[in-house]
Amino acid sequence: MLPARPLDLATSAHYEPDITNFIRLAPCKPFPIEIADGYTEDAIYRWDIQFQCQSAGELCTIDLKDIYYTPWMSTPLISLGQLRPKGYIFSNEVLGTLTDPSKKVILKVPVKHRHL
């Protein structure tokens, strides 16, 4: 079973708290991240991970670039706004559906309590 990765419509960047998920990691200019309770913490490392999702029994891998390392967060977040310029489109008419640049559906998730 693949680990859960919430999809977030409002976040401006991708966040990952598990250092072992990074392909590479490098220092970056401090990037302030405001958490829901109003607390702000600076991310000081970022780089790339590979995000895997499973749909209809198939495994799909997406390379995510410029992910901020956020060890103080309990859950990673994938920014849907950051995926759109790369050709990935998210729709939540009935199910949350993510399509890749070739228009192939790569992920369907139920929407619960207005959260994915």
C-alpha cells in the first residue's frame, strides 16, 4: 500500500516531512511556511521526490520538483496548483480526479468532508 499524500488546493508549494523520500536534497533560501494554526516555520532544504499513485490497478510515477523538506509537519502535501503548469489537471465533480498531460486519468480519490 502506498503512503497517503493529501492533495491541497490552497498550498503554494509541495511539502515533504520524510527525508528518505527525497531523490536529492540541497540547502535553499529560507522559505516561510505558515501552518493552519498561524505558526510559521522556515524550510531551508528542498529538491526532488517521486510521487507514486495507484489507479485502476496501475502504478504511476510523477516526478515532483522543488519540494520543501518540512520535518516539523506530520503529513506531506502535494500542491495541485504546482501540478497544473506541468499539464496535470485536477477535477472534483464527483470524485477527485487527476489526469496527466496525455489526458490519462492517473488518480481518483473520494472527497470527504470537503477534503481529499
